[in-house]
Amino acid sequence: MVKCGTSVGANYRAVCRSRSNNEFISKMQVVLEESDESCYWLEIVEEKGWVDVRALLKEANELTAIFVSSIKTIKNKSNNIKNNNIRKT
């Protein structure tokens, strides 16, 4: 759980240094994958009743939703730029 949880932050830091939309998307998908894995492990802990992680799970799910939204936004932006460039030619 520590590995995937800390990986989210480390990989998001790499996202902030992306040099292109494609690189942003690629790196953000890694963040999303690690975030989703963190949610998985938190769900396991919650189901087993080992520790009350409801607040952490809620935040992890919210972050996952933000990452999904960010990916969708940049993909739409990239597609709009491509479509505008095609129309100009």
C-alpha cells in the first residue's frame, strides 16, 4: 500500500514536468493506475476491518476521479487542436 500510495505523488510530480500533451497523458495514466491500486488496497483493509480507512478511501476515490477528469480534459483539448489543424489544411 505504501508503494502504490507514494507512487501516486512521485508520478504526479513527473506529470507536472511533462513536455507535451502526449507525455502528460501517458504519465497521468500511470498516476491513475497507481491511484486505483491504492483504492483497491484501502478497500481490502476496510473490508477486513483491520483499520477504519473510510476517510482515506473517500479521498483516494476523489483523487482518482480528478485524475480521470484531467486525462479526459487533455485528450479533448488535443483532439480539438488536431481537428482544427486538419480543417486549416
